[in-house]
Amino acid sequence: MLELADRLLARLTDGHRVAVATVVSMAGSGPTVIGTSMAVDDTGAAIGSIAGGCVEGALYELCESVLAGSDPGIQEYGVTDEDAFAVGLTCGGVLRVHARELGAPDVRALAAAARGEPAQVVTALTGTLAPGRELPDRTGIVRFTGPHGGVEVFVEVAAAPARMVIYGALEFSAALASAARAVGYRVIVCDARAVLATPRRHPGADEVVVDWPVRHLASLSLGARDVVAVMSHDDRYDAELVLAALRSGAGYVGAMGSRRTQDRRTEELLGRGASVEELAALHAPIGLDLGASTPAETAVSVLAEVLAARTGASGRPLSTTPGPIHRSRLEEELSAPG
């Protein structure tokens, strides 16, 4: 439910009762990931979506029943149910969904997640959770034996958002900033030119910085979930900045430019002592081959490569790939750098 934190928090703050249905586990192919939620408030308004239309009607009724006072426990939806086609989940998987009403103890975690800070929500599914029990810092079901028998809890974790640092305050950067923020990155745009590096030109960025790019990068402590995108080519600092980015700890480093520009960049990087492994880690020219040309199209191309690199996905059309379309939240966390 933490992906809906800002909207859920707003409804609770306004004094409304809210019931939330959350996917706590999934077997086989499914249309969503563990931890995804749909909520219904006491006005009948629906918030969020779990399965892109597959089970929303049933979950709406489930949340309404919770607001009416029932305790439905865990419900399963999938092709093993005799009315699976009526529900609509025909993809072959089984979703286990837990529904409950939100309360005062949830507000603190929702507020933290809405601010982009780390947050954790623990929901007891069976048994009683003893205070002070240490739980893993990842989303999923945890089972253990308590003083009164078996205990099963669902732990939902939201990490602080990964950062995307974009160097070069161009139209391409503005488009990339908006696209990256939409998928959850905290976006920083930096350029030494004050006339270009303005919030007005980059409304999608969380922060716009006027600074020498190499100096700015040196001031950051980046992790493997973070992204550095060099979207402009300036001979005064290009190779120095790219090499510093490759050594910054960022999980993805990409640089824009023609193939000729990249050839020159590679020569200069080698001259500055870049290793073969560092050069292999550089995504340049940045982006996937989508035929992009406009700033908005280029943003899609770059962000697609960033997501594929983060998850280890092939970037191929889904019509040509085998196996489940959606990976579990745990698989995504394990494959995500950091």
C-alpha cells in the first residue's frame, strides 16, 4: 500500500475511513507484484489498482465488506477458483490478497513514504506478533513460531527513492526528468550555465543545481540504485565527468552523443586511465534503439534502458520472451542494485 501513500494519507487526514486490499503472495503468472494495493474509502471512491482490471470488481466488494465490519482474512483469486473467469484473472496465476481497514498506527509509515523516506508496515495475517520482534527489511510474508503457536505476518517496505542525476540542462534533460520522476526517481538536474539550469525549464526535476558538473558529482554519495545521465557533451569536462560517474558507485551511467562523439570520448577515457571494465559499464550512446528523435521520445529510450539495466531484463519485445511477464517484488529487489 505504500505506493499509494500520498493518496491514502490524504483520505485519512480528511477524516475518512479507508480499507485497503494488498497482494501478499502470488503463485504462477500474475498481472502485478507483491505489495501492490487497491483501496476504497467510505465515500465509495477507489484508489489504486492491483491487476489492471482483472480482479478490481471483486476487490472493491472485498474492501466494502471490511468497511461494513467483516474480517475476510486472506482471499485467493486465480484460475483454480471455480469462478475465476467471472473474476477475470485468466493469466494463470493465483493472487493471495489480504484486506483490512487502515488506522492511526499506519499514518506514520504512510507519511514517511509520502515524503520519500524509508517506511515499513507490518500486518499480522495469523497469530499475534510480539512487540520488538526483528523482521527482515524486505517486502514479503514472514513465518515463525510465537509463544502461542505459528505466526504469519506480511512486511511491506518502501525504500527512499533512487536518484537520477542529469548533467546538462537541455530540452532532452527536461523530458527525461519528467519521465524519471513519474516512475519514482528523485531527479536532480545540474548545469554550470545559470541561464539554462532553472526550475522553470525543468519542472519535472526535484532539484535544479547551478554548479560545475564534476564538482557537483564529487559532492554526492551515490549508490547502486542511482543513475547518472550525461545529456550534453562539453569538451571542457565530458570525459572527466563520465569517468568520475563510472567511479561514483552509481548503478547506471549513460552519456549522450553520436557514435563519433563516443569514439572520441572512449579515446580520452582510455587516456585518463579508464579500465576495460569501466568502459564496458558505460551506456553510450545512451538509450535503447527505439527510433527516438524528439526529446520526449529520447526520454522514453533512455528510461527504458535504465529500467532494463536495473532489472537485468533483455529489452526485447515481450512477444518474443518466455516465462512470466511480471517478476516478484523480491526478485526485483534482489536484481535492483543496492
